Amino acid sequence: VVNPGLAELAARGRAASADGGAPGARAGAFDSPELRALTLTFAQYLAVNDTRAEELLARMRELCGAQAPAWLGTCAEAVDALNYEAALACLPRPHQGE
């Protein structure tokens, strides 16, 4: 059984990762070496349903501040819903192992 709200969340995440983020998002927000490293670890936590993903997400959002990329907000919604699979789908492609 698929929850329609969670399916929509995953679809929005794919759209956000496809366009790189929302208009007005800081262009270099994802260029930070620290954020890239945190995102890799975040993806690993999500892949194994590790609840440390929640703490790491908070740290990533803090690092980005008000200029957080759209995918990060979509990931946060999925993590709040405890849908780590949808959160993993929200990550930018380089961090999905592709």
C-alpha cells in the first residue's frame, strides 16, 4: 500500500534534484566541501534506516541556513515522515551513487 502523500513527496524530491534546487537558492550552496561530505554520510544513513540521519539533516540545514537547496527541504519532510527511502530519492544525483 502506497501512501499518496509519501508518493507525492518522493516525486517532488526527484523534481528538486533534477533542477538542482529552487529558484533563488544560493548557487554555491551545494559546492561546500563540508556539505558534500555530510550528504554522502546522510545517504549512507538513509540507505540503512539509521536514525542518525535526523541529526545529520539538522546539521546540514544549519550549514545552509536560509539558502538551503530545495532538495534539502524535501528530504527533511521525508525524514520527518520517517520515509528514509523517499529522502534518499531527494538527494542530488551524485550522492545517489550514479
